[in-house]
Amino acid sequence: MLTSRSFVKKTRKGGVMKVVREHYLRDDIWCGSAACTKCPIDKPVLEKEPVPEVENTLCSYPHYLLLDTNVVLHQVDILEDKAIKNVILLQTVQKEVKHRSLPSYKRIRDLIANETKRFYVFTNEHHRDTYIEIEPKESPNDFNDRAIRKSLAWYDEHFKDTPIKIVLLTNDIDNREKARNEGRVAYTVNEYVKAMEGRPELMDRLAQIETKERERKANDSDITAPGGRNVLYPEHLSSYEINAGIKQGRYKKGTFKASRENFREGYVSVQGMEKMVFIKGLANQNRAVQGDIVAVEMFAESQWTAPSTVIAEDKGSKEDVLDEDTDNSHIGPKKGAVPTCRIVGIIQRNWRPFCGVIMPAAVKGGTKHLFMAAERLIPKIRIETQQYETLAGNRIIVSIDSWPRDSRYPLGHFVRNLGAIGDKDTENEVLLLEHDVPHLPFSEAVLSFLPKLPWTITKEDETVREDLRHVDICSVDPPGCTDIDDALHYKPLENGNAEVGVHIADVSHFIKPGNALDTEACSRGTTVYLVDRRIDMVPDLLSSNLCSLRGGVERFAFSTLWEMTPEAEIVNVRFTKSIIKSRAAYTYEQAQNKIDDKSQNDALAIGLRGLLKMAKILKQKRTDNGALTLASSEIRFSMDSETHDPIEVERKVMRETNSMVEEFMLLANVSVAQRIRQEFPQSACLRRHPVPPLSNFEPIIKVALTRGFELQVDSGKALADSLDKANIPSIPFFNQLLRMMTTRCMTQALYFSSGMLPEDEYLHFGLASPIYTHFTSPIRRYSDVIVHRMLAVAISADACFPELLDKAKIQEICDNLNYRHRMAQYAGRASVDLHTQVGMYSSLPV
Amino acid sequence: MAGLELLSDEGFRLDGRRPSELRKIRLRLGVFDQADGSAYIEQGNTKALATVYGPHEVLGGKGKPLHDKVIINCQYSMATFSTNERKNRPQGDRKSTEMSLHLQRTFEATIQTHLYPRSQIDIFVQILQADGGNYCACVNAATLAIINAGIPMKDYVCACSSGYVNNTPLTDVSYLEESQGGPVVTVAMLPKSEQIALFKMDNRLHVDHLEQVLEVASKGCKDMYAVMNAAVKEHVSRMAKSMECS
Amino acid sequence: MAAHSDHVKHHNRICVPGEHLGLESEYHTGPGTYRRNGSIYASLAGHLCSRTEVETELPALTVLQQEIQITVPRQKSLVTCKVVSITSKFCRCDILSVESVPLTETFRGMIRKEDIRATEKDKVEVYKSFRPGDIVLARVLSLGDAQSYLLTTAENELGVVLAKSEAGVPMVPTSWCEMTCPKTHDKQLRKVAKVQPHYIAYAS
């Protein structure tokens, strides 16, 4: 079955390392078409009679599409439309896309997984007839193009006896011409889409690259060409020049950050430099967009300038002039001058789809419009659209495609219409997009990994899990909570001690490492709570059903069981995968009532009282250790159950039961952290809260001093104590205010991989715990899923896999989680703000 | 996940193999005249050379002759040029001592040791190029060399490794696949009787998957056996012919 | 032994170690085969043949390798050796072949003074029996100490089969304890073997 010739592939990396790898070529890779009689395939992907959904005037015959890399990279928006079907995707293309843009790669993988799209991946590099070797002096790009044409030729030959033709879609004119010269059918995406009958709106979604490229080729000049426009920006250096420059120290690498005050100014945070480097003028910014990784050239000190004091907004009055104010004609360093630089090249673009509004065209009825992003730091984007009338007054999404030198603004294309400005759904959508919260419905590929319903507990499950169904477990959560991930129990033991159990939803049972569901959850990182909406990290079936520890149903749990003395000393701790049946799902209020109601003496009431008693002792211990009690202004909206409109705003009330649950979660987290750290000394996923630098506290110390209190900030304990003392009886709010301000002084708590830091930096400052992690909310945090997996390995309940042991990989995941976590917080806050504003607006007397 | 995709969604490994395919095997018996038996094997880019001397009198102060069976002395080594970096490898470092011991155990299980009391058999294996599955290549080469030397043994010993990626067991893992840190199970077995002579595991593997992985590894051993067997038969008949001619 | 092998039947089949050859009820195990669970398996790679020595007995299955057979000296096996050195107490020799199988590497053997002949042991002198360079037919007495095999020539059929005179020509036995050089007619003392043809069938 295998007739392989062994090939040797040499690659050089880094210095002069020679890597020899085998490369097998096969003759059992099939074309993937149902129309083919030569290949013995059991499950053809491509249709036998590929009749396109939309009539195409260019290719009216049945055909399959073969895509070039640039098409996949830039035109995914088009590919996702249902008009495009029966597509052959080459391995070469897929590889290059993965290398160049992970988001595009993910989207294309989703398309492949979607069966109705009929995307077939042809492993051309391992096919005997389509494998090619790189020729001397051939650029990787040319090589890939040649590989694509080789496969195209193979497919053409393969289908020559059938009416089916293969059409190459490419945006590379050169490649198109070469393919045509070889007698193949090749079009650009523009040509192809234009020829689609009845779908003119698709044209809008085309990326603008090709047209510009052609224009530029027509001009074929870097300076002003007759009929062309002014070249406004200096040329970017090639990546080769940049790399060489960085090595020599001529250039520096950094992240571009636009100034909030003045669109002409920006900063670059250069690696290894404490202060941000200043950039003045659009020409010096040289087409960098917020967040891009750029190469900069530092100016000599004599050329340094100071940030201007004017707030300037881009009115875009003159299109072909960049920096009209030529007031930087001064000689010698200005007062207050800071290190200044200019951007010479872009290392990596940080372009993403932007939300915003469309502006009217300069000429009425024209198709060229400017787009203004909601994010102020993003420059205006020039787009072309036929449907201005429908888009005006709506929030729309636009992607940047390119930024040629002769264009004042970057060029983009219309992606999606979100809806009318001011509409609640639209604004939510904007909010999510702006905070980079992945909120699209879960793709088919992801959903395919969900367990099939009806889901039942099998005999096998019962043998590997501890049966805790007889234990009186209950959960305590905020009202309206559907993703219950923790439940508790308390059972007095005969020796006077008590067994306390924390049961966490066993999410990792349903999410197996590495599959699409896992990857998606990992990239989402956390569930995002908006005021009227929840964006789940895992599909609803898991979050609100199978994993949710609802009352009265049997669920899988990951249990932590302690034996504790009445003084809340831990005698021993044990972790186990279990099956539980929660007796009741209480709200904080219900639980509180049950505890307070002396007439109730059932097992749950006793348990809750026992838990509360323990929790108080634990809390006291923690506070004695120097844990901080900080306040934040949390508000809640009561929702109208029908419209999901907020009715009233209230501040969150803290009940004893809140802190009771919290206390045991903390305890569980700490216990688990110790255990996984023991098991994975190098790669445990932990959470730390660095000690904030003293300078952070300066403002609050000043504030406290004005009221005559001296805050001690040299240790957590001292801070906690002095905060406790700072009380003005006449102003009951003062202490809380101080605590809120202290929160602001804190550094962010972060996830990290234990191997990346020395042990003394594991500290969680806020909780005064030497080691901490997140274990208790796997439904809504991915970090907990990882921790679950690690713990499962530690107790030999599950298999280990390489990623768990790779400290760099864990750190990579942690970095993403930190980012998502932060963004989710911002998005949550922004949502509260939005609703507060909307609420205030509507309650105003008209 | 980032990093190398060891198994593509289309079911191909990095080098183009499917999960259950061995690498290309090339082998030769009797490459040296000097030794009593010798063999050379290539499994993909892993190349190993084995030579067998003996049985001969027990020499040197190393071991005392055993009155009821032969001493099997194995020595494993890696050539300086066998890996990416040229590296001087001292004799008797921990890794090669361990490997030698493993080899010795493996072959004690299959050589009919009682036939040659008071004597010694030396098996020297050297890895000329390392690209994953070194132990397997050594065992396979040594088996061939022993056959070449005409030392009676119960059965062949074939070795094969297998890994586990994305819920799919992979046969005959290459260096690239090994180095990703996943579990690797190495099995040396007597293919006819399906007895396992040696079982080695690197990294953790959940017990639920063990059976699957083991199955794939033993399938690999049997495939290996088929190839080796054909080569041995061919070698024997060729030798017979050349004897007749002379 | 090999000389009166009666019916050798070549099966024209190549077998490899571990290969199933036949049942124990039908065959004996010969060289290159072994027994397990009532069956006979090959332990070498080579050609299969069965050999019937005595009509009434079962044929023995053998796997023949084209190359050298491998064996080691064992107790009571007949060995051919070459004398290396002599002392007043014993003579040292290298074992060259066991039974009919030549060895690739020599094993060390030793013939003590008292093992040289069966009678009049106390009158034996080593130098009157062997000289370095002699080819001696001997029998393994025991596996001896760690150093070498203990051999004996205390049988009529055992002893020197080939010795060269100072002139470099093979000497001719004249009695059981004397040999003569055909060239110089020099007489030398030896423990001469009464050579049996089948003992030296291979020695040529």
C-alpha cells in the first residue's frame, strides 16, 4: 500500500545546523472528487456535479476552484459566503496561511470542517506527481506558486475525461498569467466574483489589494507619475533589511501606540527601553496602525521633539498632503524634548476587523467612502461600496487590506453590517468586537465534539468515579445563575472532625485536549458577562446543562475533600473524580435564610451552618496572614425577564454566604495549586499577584494623609491593618472609598507557568497565599480546565499529554488567558457603563 | 495549538506517512568479514550497525564464565557524527550503559544460552545516524547479526516504537515526533510467539490508551519481522547459491 | 560421526529462527532446532534437512547453515588441539575443533601429566609425550577451573596424530610411544594415538 521514495529535505535554521528529514511521496492520495473514477475514495468531498449556487458568467461549466495562498489570506470573507463551494485547498497553501496568519488559518479550518462547503484538502507535497523541489535561487513565494500550478496541472490532467474543469483563483497577476500560459483556467477573485450573477454585494466584501496593486503597477513609479497621485509615505524596508538593521543595532523593534490626544503623534514601546519613544508626524509614523510591531530608527538627540500640547483630531481635509503644519522647522532640541524616532518598516501588522461608521462620500453618489472606527486610535479607512444608503447610520465592520504609499488612508473592505446605531444588539456587538471577544456562534467543527444527547452515566463511568450521590451536596450561587460550577457539602465525622467537600463541574471530562472544542475554548479563554448577555466559553449544552451542577440531577464532578478539625485545621486533603447529585441549588439569599431559620434542621441546613462556621475561621486566619479586603463598586441590573432590558440598578449586597462560598473556593484553589505544583514543577498553571511597587501607592497615601491616616504599604499585612484603622465614623463611605482606591493601585493578577519564574514570585499578594491557582470555575475559565487536567494527571485519573509538560506552551496559553481575562473585564465594565448611560438617558424626563 | 502538527487533519504525519506506517527499511546481512556475524539496518534516517563475535572463551576480567550458559555482552554506542551536532560520546556514559543493559536483557531472552556454557557472545551495536527509534534499530540490527553469525535463537526479536498523538497511535516514531515530548512506547518482541522481550516507555501515557498503543507497536514489530524475514531468506539462498558456484 | 550418516534428506526449504518445522512425534531435534510445546522450531537460518541414523529411530531435523557451524567444547567431547607449551607438570594447548566442527576461535585446554596415559601414570614425563606444535586428539575431561578445559589422552585412540621433526617434515609413528622422522631418521618419544579413521575424517 505504500510505495514511497525516500527524499531528503535539508533545512537550515539559526546558525549552520543541517536538518535532514525524510519526506515520503505517496501514490495513494486521492483527488477527493465524486466524479472521479480513478481514485478509490470512500468519502468524496467534492460533488460529482459541481453546479454553483450562483450562476457564473465566466465559468458557466461545472468546475472546482483551486485557491492561491493570497486568496485564502485576504479573501476569507468571500470564501465564507455560501456561493463558494467545491474548493480544492492545497497543503502548500494551508501551510503558508498558517504560517502567515493564524486567524485566517482558523477560519479556513472551520470552512473545511463544514461539510456543506465542500472544501477538500489535497496533500500535494506528499503526492508523487505533484511534489516539486525548490530550485536554486527560487524564492519561497515562486516555489509555492509553482507547486500550486503543478497541482493544478495534475488535477486538470486527472479530470480531462470529465466535463469538470479546475479553475485557479489567484490574486497574483503573475501567477495567473503563468497558469494561463500553461493552458490552465485562471482568474483573479475580482474577475470571478464580478461574474457571479445576482450577487453584486459580494464585490464590496472583496479585499482591496488587487486593484491597488494593479494601479500601482500601472503607475509603476515611486515618485509622482503622470495621472498618478503623490507618493505620500516613505517606502517600508524589506524584512531582510529590517532584520539586518536590528542585528546591527541600527533599528529597534517595538509596538506602535497611537497617541490619544493627537493623531499626528504616536509612541513606540521599544523592547528593552523603559520609556516609550515618541514619533511625530504621519510621515514618520509611516502607515503604522495601533498595535503593529514596527522597526524604528532613533533620531539623533538634536532632532528630538516634544509632544505637542494641542489636541488634534483627523478631519481629513486634504487627502494628498500629510503633514501640512511644518512647524517642526526648529533647529536644536526643543524644551521638554523626548527621544524621538521614525518608523522604517512594519514587522507584523496587527490588523483586525474594526467596528465603526461610514461617512458620506465626498462626491454625492460616489462609491468611495471613508470609514471611521469606533476605536479612536485607528486611522480612518477608505472603502468602496455600492450600498452607502443601507450602511449609513449603521455600525459596520471593515477590514484593512493594505496601505499603499500613495494613499493617505489605509484601504479596506466592507465585511458586515451590524445594525443600526443605538440598537442594543448592535452596540453589544460593537462592544464585543472592540474588546476582541470571540463571540461568533460555535462552529460545526466545535459542536461536533459535544457529547450526544441524551447523555447518561454509563457503568464504565461508575467504575472509575467515586460515587458521592449519597452525600448531601448543595450549591450556592447568585440568582439566575445557570452555569453552576461549584457545590459544597459538610459532614460531621465521628472523631469530632468534619468532612468538607468542594465539588467542581468536571468540564475536562467533556473537553478532550487538542480537539476543536478545546482549541476554541482555549482561544476564548473565559466566559464574558455583559449586563444582558453571556458569551460562553463552551457551548451552551455544556455550560448550562451537562456541566452545570444543577439541583436534583446526577453530574460528574471533580471533588476536593478535606478532613478538618473544628478549628478549621486541615487534617488531610484528597482529590477525586466523582458523581454527585446536588440536593438543591440555592441563591445566596436562600442559603442565608436557611442558615438563619433555626426551625430547619435537615442535613443541608446543618451542613450550611457548619460550612459558615468554618468559613469564618478560615477568613479570620487569612486576614491575620495579611490578606486584603478590597472593595469595588459592583452594581447589578435587575432585568426584565422578557425584553432583557435593565429595569433598575442596585449595588451588590454582600451576604455572609457569599464569603462562605468564596472562602472554600479559595481553600480548594490553594490545595489544588500545591498539588499540581508538586506534580508539574515546571509547567503548573498557577496564578500570581505580584507585590505592587511602592510607587503605586503614592496617590492613596497622599489621600489618606489629608484625613490624617498613615497607610503602611510595606507589606500586605501592614496595609490591611492600616486600612482597617482608617475609619471616619461620620463618613461611613470613606473606608470603602479608600479600599476602592487601593484596588486601583494593585497590579493585575496573572496566570503563569510555574517553570517560568522563581518560586518566591509565585506569591498571591491580595490573598496572602504563597501559591494560588484557579480550579473552581472550569465552565467559565479555561485556566481551570488546564488545572483540572493537571490535577487529573496528578491523581492518575487521566492521561498526560505533551502540552501539559511544556512550560513554554503553558505560558503561551497563560498569556492568552491573561489577555482574554483583561478584555473580558473591560468588556463587562463597558457593558455596565453602556447600560448605565442608556438607563440614565431613558429615565431622563423628555 | 501552535507548534508542529504531528498529524494533519488529513491523516498524514510530518514526513508524509500515515499513522500506522513504518519508515523505509533497508538492511543487509554480513557486511563485515572480520566479525562472526554482522548486519546493517536503515529505518528511515536511523542507521545502525551491529556486529557479533563468538561464542568464544570468556576473556578479560569482566565477567566470570557461567557454567551453564553463555554470557551475552552487549555494547551500545553512538557515532560522534550520528546527530545534528558533532559530539564526542564517551564510552560507558549513563545512557549507553542503560541501552546496553536493555539490549542484553532482550537477547538473553531469545538466544539459546544453554547451548554454549562457559563462553561469551559479544554484540556490538553502533548508531551511525540517529533519527528516532535508536533502540529499535539496534535490536533489529543485532537480531540480524546474530542470525548471520549462526547463533541459535528461539525466535527473531523485532522492536518497534509507537507514540500517541491526538488520540491516534503512531508507529515507528521519528526523532521529530519523539522530541515533541509525547509518550513513546518501545516494544521488543518475539513475533512468532508474540512474547514481549522488552517494554519501555518514555513520558506518561494513560493506562486506557496503553492497549491501543501496544497493539500498534506489536503490529509494527510484525511488519518489521516480515521485512527482516524476507531479507534473511534472501540472504541464505544467495549464500547457498554462491557456495554451490564455488 | 558424520561419516556414517545414512539417509540425509534435503527439504529444499529455507527456514529462519522461530519457524515451526514439525511435531516432536515425527522428528528428533538436531542441530539448529529446538523443542517447545511438542513442536520443533528452527533456531538458525538455513536449509532444512532431516537425517535418519538408525532405521528404527525417528529422523532428526537439522537446520544447516552454509557457513561455519558454531559449537563450544563440552564434557566428553572429542577435540583436536595444538600443543602450545609444556612444563614438567602439564602441557597447554589450544583447542582447534570440537568433534567435526572447526572452531573460529581457539579455546584454551590443559593436559595434566597424570591424564596423559591410562597406565603407569607415575612414570609419565610430559616432554616424552608432547612437544609444542604437535596436533593432539584429546577428550574433554571436565570444564576445569576458570582458566581452561581439562583434557585427557588416556585412551589408545587418543594422543599425538601429527608431529613435525626438527627438519620440518611430519614424523611417522613407529610404536605407541615413538615416532621417526622419515628424513633424518631421528627418533622422538611421543604419546602416539592409534588413529581411528572416523576420528580424523575431518582433520584433513
